[in-house]
Amino acid sequence: MAPSWIPCTVLAVAAGAGGLAITNPGPDDFREFAGQRLVDTITQEICVENTLPMALRLMLQSCPDLVASQQEVLGRIALEHSNRTNLGLASLYRTELGGQQLLPDLRIPRYEALTLAGAGQFVVVNTKETQQP
């Protein structure tokens, strides 16, 4: 005969797994997370570090506000360029952005990110920026 605590343990594990499955963030949650993450990254790299040419800096009244106003669009772009692997209790989002040619000698860097989603949270596991020839 099995010890009396086994059914309680099995029930607790099942309830915990069910709770994780219910709180596994979906695509809409990822879109919101990715949009905010991109706003933060772009603001830091373009607005704070002043990588914009002087003429553009003079034309822009508030670079951070302009970038922040594009959060929803940036989130949609990130979601469109992501593949979700739903593991039930958690999800993995693989995102690849960039690589477009702007001018003959200027290409946007390609960014790749792996994000783990679970228990209502997102954790960026790995990011990589690559320059393509």
C-alpha cells in the first residue's frame, strides 16, 4: 500500500503544472513585452548615446518620446519576426530582426533573441547582434 502523502503530492504537482500552463504568456503578452524592450534598446542606442547625425538630432524635438510612441508598432514587428515554441508550461520565442539594406554601404544590423516565457514573466535568455556583408 502506498504512503498516504503520495496522493497529496501528486495533486500538488498537477495543480502547480496547471497553474504554470494557465500563466504561460501568449503572443499578445509577448508583443507588449517586446515592444517595451525595443523602445528601451532603441532609446539607449540612438537617443542617449547620440548615434544620430547632428542634423537629425536638431530636427527631433524629443528622441525618447518619438521612440516611445512607436512601442505598439515595434511590438507587432517583433511578433511578426518571432517563432513561438509552446511547451505547455512555458514558451520559447526566437526573434530575428534587421538585416535590411538602407544605402549601398549601410545595412541595419541583424538582431537575434531567445526569450523564455513562463509564469506570466519573460526572461531574455540570449541576444546576438551580427553584421552581414
